Amino acid sequence: MVLRVDGVSMRFGGYLALDNVSCEIADQGIHALIGPNGAGKTTLFNVISGLLPPTAGQVRFLGCDYTGARPDRVSVMGIARNFQQVRLFPGLSVIENIAIGCHAPSGGNALATLLRLGFVEGSAERAARAKAAELIDFVGIKLKSEDRPSELTLVDQRRLEIARALASAPRLLLLDEPAAGMNPSETAELGTLIHRIRASGITILLVEHNMRLVMNVAERITALSAGKVIADGAPADIQKDEGVIAAYLGSTS
């Protein structure tokens, strides 16, 4: 088991965004979180990635309780993520954006990459840029390494953010709405990339509204509604679950 969420609740004043949520993420699998807007999916991602300390409950990664740990520590442990709204460094090239992600586990000098200070650059920085070049090809944006993010399509910006997350060599990758804004062909390509990432040995936890993508890639699904887990199981079982149909998938009649 890579990740275990045990009885996690998250309260914002009088609003209970997560209510005693528990789930387990198996090693080297693809696990999806689904639910309507406001179900608590992104809040749970923020708890798992260290952006929010939970009000109650526990989060364990590879058996280690890291509840309330800062995002930088969570990254070093081996958990990486993207965001619903793409967050890239607009003044840096594609390859530099990815190279920044290499420094969390390597201990390299990120400032050297940010400012392109050749006299500071050492072996760690050169290795980061080499790794970044490999990831550009892996996610499918090769030949654009010196472009700025603003010169890329939204699809390639999303691929770039995934590449930057992969640069930290994570054991668990959190993907928050990666298919947002994509057409069916682009979504299918994303599905292929997700399978390729899993084949490299990385576990994936996916939040996604595109149910075709979810059903095509996920091996297990946890459904949330109003901050609570309403179903957990294989995609075929989730599709038939009456509670999920009522809360999210809609009527089948």
C-alpha cells in the first residue's frame, strides 16, 4: 500500500469539506477520485500533498505518518502533483521549468537554474537539464524545449506541468483534472501517457470529471459526495452503484 487516508476531516469555519474520509491507494496502480463539484476531491488532494493540514484524521505514505507535513517535505518523500489551474514559471523555458522540479530530491541549486548562472551550475544542474530533456520527449512535447509556456497550447502546458512533477522522481503522482480543456483526441493521448507513467513504476491518484477517461484508465475508483465517501471499488461496480449514479453520473433512464 502506497498511501492510506484514515478518517480525514477538513473543516473551514462552519463548513465541513471532508467528513471522515478513508481510502487506500495500491502500489503502482491508477486510482481515481470522482464526485460532483464541491465533493471534496481537491481538498483531499491538498491534504495529501501537504497544502492543508487536516482538522482530524491521519495520512500515511509507505507506512509513515506525515499528517500536517509541509509540501516541501511531502515532495522529498516522493509525492508530486499538478494543479487544476496550470502553474508554470512564465519567464523560463520549457526545459528550465522541468529542471526546477529535479531539485527537490537531488539537493541541487535551483537558483542556478532559475537565473541561469553558469558560474554556479554544477553536476546536479547539468543532470537536471539532461533529465528534463528526457521528460520533454516522454510527455510528448519534444522540439519545444526552448519555448516559453505562453507559446505552448493548453494541452502542452498541461503536459509540461506533468513533466515537472515527474522530474522529482515521485513514487506517487497526483493528477488534478489533467484533461480539462482537452478534446476527445487529446484526452485519449492523455490516457496513453497516464498508462505510460504507471508502466514506469509510478502510482497515480487521479481527480477527473471526464468519466470516459476515468473508466478507461482507472483500476479502482473512490467516489465522494458532500465530503463523504459514498462508494469505493472497481470501475464496473462504480458505474452500477445507485448512490454514485444519483450523486454524479446522472440517471441511466
